[in-house]
Amino acid sequence: HTRTVFRGTGSYLPSRILTNDELAKTVDTTDEWIVQRTGIRQRHIAAEGELTSDLAAHAARAALDAAGVSIADVDIVIVATTTPDLTFPATAAIVQQKLGMHNGLAFDLQAVCSGFVYAVATADSMLKNRLGRRALVIGAETNSRILDWTDRTTCVLFGDGAGAVVLELAEGEADTDPGILASSLRSDGHHWQKLYTDGGPSASRSMGRVKMEGREVFKHAVGMITDVVQNVFAETGYSVADLDWFVPHQANRRIIDGAGAKLGIPPEKVVVTVDSHANTSAASVPLALDTAVRDGRIRRGDLVMLEAMGGGFTWGASLIRW
Ligand code: ACO
């Protein structure tokens, strides 16, 4: 019997911080409105010329260091992103080059904000099917490049950043052995027009900008999140009472609080970074995870639930014995 174990985590945030007050100088908004509706106080913005692959490579190096694993020992690289450097090749291939990796395989995964959770479940399946022994799973975004900076209903919500984990196939089957216990992934494409970019290579020969029906996303988010979290609990036989840490996608404080309350998770077990990172899409879960691992909250043996929901709609959850 095998388990996919989290060997190390890493993250990277561009140095430039954009506060709500600064944003209020260029669009008709206020710090008070943004904080009250979203919990966001600031976001990081990539420098000119700093690409998604750069953010991803920084986060990957930090995760490899934490894991004590050399890039030569990695077999699979998955980059979850909605903001690839180029239409092709995969940003993961560019990351491979930046990390000096010649072996293995690399590809991108597109599930918008759920991308990292999808990528963890994908890597877990690939490792268990012996397509490799170690995987580098990265969520990386330069959301600032696809925002309409004149649209106050979207531009205040997002930020740039990257997070990464090193996953490794290990022996183990006991409940207390570390590893991914179960994942649940869902999507329903009927909702795609509620959150999308109004352009892309095939539709418009361009890139497009983020369009969102905020209230519609909000309306569906809590129900979809609780659905997959409960699926994972049902699959594993664990319950909310057993959970040590809940690491949700960081889109909006009100969605996080709403999902936590509906699931009955005490607020002190919920990792929140949306105040300082804003919504970094596929990077949000690994950024929050790395934050809580490095500050000592998440420890070996803890039961950790990852969860995300985003464009598509897509949504998913994963339960991990840390
Ligand atoms: N500053 C000031 N006023 C604003 C701003 C702003 N940045 N944005 C919108 N408003 C105004 C609106 O124009 C509206 O004015 P009106 O009443 O005169 O028409 C008023 O504020 C209320 O707007 P609503 O959209 O109803 O505000 P709501 O309380 O729904 O909050 C928000 C908007 C924050 C977008 C919320 O709907 C939300 O969080 N939705 C979830 C969307 C989300 O998180 N998406 C992230 C991507 S998806 C994901 O990652 C899960």
C-alpha cells in the first residue's frame, strides 16, 4: 500500500505591495468597502518583466529546500495557473528550464482557483500509478495582468503570488501514516459565464480581462465548498471534530467564514491569508498552506483539509494526514 506524502512546502510573493488606500487613488473605492466586503487589506503585484514562471520557480526552490529534495530527483512538475507566461508552451516547461531540470515530465493544469487542489489530486493519482516517485506541484499566478484596472468590482479582489509542494510516494496504510487520504473534485460548466476572461486565443486572438458576476459566485461558493468537504469526510470516515486545520481557497473572508460556519469548523482552526494576499487564484491554497507550515501551526500528524472553488465552476477538496 502506498500514500502520497507532503515532503515540503514553499511560496513566493512579489515584493511590491499595493494597499487598498493606494488603489482608492485610481478607482472609485475605499479601504473600508474592500475590508468590510472581502477582508482584503493589500495584495502583492509582480514587477514588470516578472513572469508567472519566475514566481513559480521561486516557490518551487523554497519547497525543494524545505523537502531536502534535489530537482534531479523530481519526476513530475505540474503548474496550476490561469495566467501562463505564453499561450504555449506550458509554463511548467519554462519552470523546468528555470530550475535546470532535464528529466521527468511537466505540464500545466487549468482549473482556475481550484487548480492547485486539482493538481494535488492529479499528482496523487499519477504517483500511485507509478508515473513517477516525486512531484512538484505549483500554483502560480500573475492575476494583475488579466485584470481590468478600471473595474472596481474585480480589480480590488486579486493579487499575484506562487506556492509549491513536493509530493512523494511512500509506503503506509495505517490511519496515522502521513499522506493524502482522499480527494473530491467537481465541476459544472453551466456556470462558466459567471466568471471568465472575455478573450483568449481561439475566441478572440487576444487575452481578455476578468469578468465576474460577484453575487452569483458568492451564492454558489459556500454550498459547493461544503459539498466536496463532506464528500471527503464521508469517504474517509473522519469528521469535522477530527480536523486540525482547514486551509481554504482565499477569495473572500465572507466565503471562508460562511463555509467554516456551515461545516462547524471553529475559526481558530481556519488558516486565513486573504487579508494580506487577496485572491491569488491557483496560488492561494499553497500560499496559505506554506504560511501555516512555516509559522508552526501545521505539524506532522495533523489532519488538514484543503479546499477551493473557482471559475468553471470548478471545486474540490483534499484531506491530508500531515
Ligand atoms: N468599491 C466600492 N463599491 C463597490 C466596489 C468597490 N470595489 N465594487 C462594487 N461596489 C458597489 C457596487 O457597484 C454596488 O453599488 P450599487 O449598490 O450602487 O449598485 C455595491 O457596491 C454593492 O455591490 P455588490 O456586488 O452587491 O456587493 P457584494 O456585497 O456582493 O460584494 C463582492 C461584492 C465582494 C465581489 C462579493 O459579491 C463577492 O465576494 N463575491 C464572490 C466573488 C469572489 O470572491 N470572486 C473571486 C473569484 S471566484 C473565487 O475565487 C471563488
